[in-house]
Amino acid sequence: MLINVQTIAAHNEARLSAHTRRFSSIAGELTGVDTIIEKLIDFQIAIPSWALGTGGTRFGRFSGGGEPGTLEEKIADVGLLHALNRSSGAISLHIPWDIPSDAKKIKELAAAYGLRFDAVNSNTFQDQPGQKLSYKFGSLQHVNRAVRQQAIAHNKEVIRHGVELGSQSLTVWLSDGSSFPGQLNFRKAFENTLEGLREIYAALPADWKIFVEYKAFEPNFYSMTVGDWGQSLLYANKLGDKAYTLVDLGHHLPNANIQQIVALLLNEKKLGGFHFNDSKYGDDDLTVGSIDPYQLFLIFNELVEGMDVRSMNHARDLGWMIDASHNIKDPLEDLLQSVEAIMIAYAQALLVDTRALQDAQENNDVATAQEILQQAYRTDVRPIVAEARLRSGAALAPLELFREQKIRERLIQQRGEQHKATGL
Ligand code: PSV
Ligand code: MN
């Protein structure tokens, strides 16, 4: 491990008096700060195994070096993030990019870093070397039954890997769809996909969930067979109680009101989890909170209110995952920023005076409703999030410590300049 308890303690010691000053000032103005801090400590965000290397576009890729080349190295990277912030205690794997050769050993390794396995992801959007049939024209929707069966078998295999690792959910994202009018019979594509999902659903262990992830466009540009939350919800409702919709923040058409989508899915008991990221145009996969942090806060506001109404456990009852790509930033720095942005939005949402907001809504007092939300959003909760880290043994300033300790330079020394992570 490139970081240890002593290094973190020394880092915190040097920042303690400045932090205490800031924290005492904000804590003195708020009620219930300790309860908020307990919730923040509890809240863990899964890191995607495919986001630990440098991402790219179809125009190129510029590696920063020192990327993890094996699953073991990816786990070490997530372990490092978790040591720095104590909020990244899970990893989400993509199969076949990350097939564990020895599941028992991999599970033990993850546990040694305090990590558990969140949702496992299947991949029927790429053809793999040696694969018998192509997914060029889709997988579960395919007109050829043999292709559909191959995709179903793959998903079952992913479940088996997940079971060995102690995961309890499968995320299915299908790139299925069409790029030109007339290419596809929408009805048949839907029915084929539903039939395939039913077979996969039947293979789920009793305590598992399946998340059906939707996406408006890309790689198909005319239709997507799971193109929006309505279609995902249709599948989830038809499949049964273990099936849920997964919301990837970058998968909507421009200006979609994601917070409303989230509120309604939660109310229907069909919200399964998240892929956090941010975007300006499409599925940009940018750092969480880097473009529209207010939207992120509004989403968390709906989540907190909706989960509290149903007495749900904030940390455990939904899947919290990042799905991002880092083209020009250091992936680990970017992930630290993403986790921080999520914790900030969550903390701000916990500050919302829900009762006062309800009163304002009942009285059609629009101005007061806005004031209440913005009062929470404009509170600088960073000292509260930092205090949660301090109390859980993490670093007061994870990104600074990452740089102080020259982690990337040391990773490059260990792994080399040209190491390329598996994934996209
Ligand atoms: C597709 O854009 C997606 O959001 C899905 O979650 C995939 O699993 C992931 O990105 C990686 O391609
Ligand atoms: Mn996603």
C-alpha cells in the first residue's frame, strides 16, 4: 500500500487547527451535525474497475502512465482511494474485462483493503476475441435466436462470477438498438429483449437484484431498445420484484429533469441505483459535479426525501456507483474529486429543512421553497465532509495527500509509463 495510517495521521495533524476552526464555525450554526456526519461516514460509493485507467475518445487516448494492468492492481488502486477518503469501500467489475482467475484470492485481497464487490456488469456491446457470434446488430434483441442465447449465457456467467465474489447485483446495459429507420421492428426487439432478460432474471440468486440501465443514444443513433427510464421501468415491472432501473446521469436527452425521474422511480420502488458522472452535451462521462453541481444536489434532495418517506437505509438500499472516463486528468485524482462531489451533494441534501419545504409547497409559497433549497445548497459543507473523513480515519484533504505523497509518480515507477488498463 502506497499510503499508511501514519502518513494520513501526519497529514491530518498539519491541517488540524485550520480544519477545526472551519468546522466549529459551521457546526455552531447548524443543528444535528453529528447525525449528518454519521450518515456521511456510512455512505460508500463504488468505484468502477473500468475507470482506473485513462479514457479516450474515438480520436485518441493520452495515457498518464502507471495504470493498473491487472485486476489485482485495480483493487489496489481502489484500496488506495478508500484509504484516502474512506468513502470508496466498494468496486464494481465489468466482465469480461475483469474476470477473476481465482475468485477466493481476489475476494480476500479486496477485503484486506476494506472493499466489497458492488454490481457486476455484463458486456454484450463488444465482440470478444474468439466469440462465436457477433453483437454487431444487437444482443438480447437480435433477430437470430443463437445470438440471443449467447448473450443470455454470458449474463449467467457474470452472475456466477459475482456470486463467487459476494456481489449481490447485476447491471445490464445493452447497446442494442438501430441506427437507421426501418432497420428494426421495435416491437419484436422489445419482446426478444424481455424474453432474454426473463431468462437472466430466473438465474438470479434469491438475494440478488438486476439493474436495467437505459441510455438515450450511442452507439445506436436512431433507436435504443432500452432508451429511457420508461422503457427500463417497463422491463423492470414485467420482470418482477428483483428488477430495478439504474440511472446513469449521462444517459438522458438534453435538459431532462433527472431529479423528477429519480423521485418517481423511487416512489414506484423501482429505483435500483446510480452511475454518477456529469455532462454538458451527451454521455460525456465527466467528473461528478464538475458541470452542474446544483442538479446533483437536487437529485440528492429527492433521494433523501424519498428514501426517508420509505424509511430506507441511505447507504445500503440503493447501489451508488460512479461511471466516468478521464481523458485528460489523472484517473485517481478525478475519482477523488467525484467522490467528494457526491459527499458534498449528499451532505447539502441532508441539510434541507424538509418540513419547512413541505409547508411552503402546501401553501404554494414558491419563493420560500426556492430559498429553502438554496439555503442548503449554498452552505459550504466541505468542513463537515472533511470532519466525517477525519472521524473515519481518512485524510482531511485526499487530493493534496495524493500529490504530497507523489502517488502517481510511484505508480509509474512500479508499473511503467505505457501500462494500459483493460476496458474501453
Ligand atoms: C454505457 O455508456 C455505460 O454507461 C454502461 O454503464 C457501461 O457498462 C459503461 O458505460 C462502460 O462502457
Ligand atoms: Mn453507465
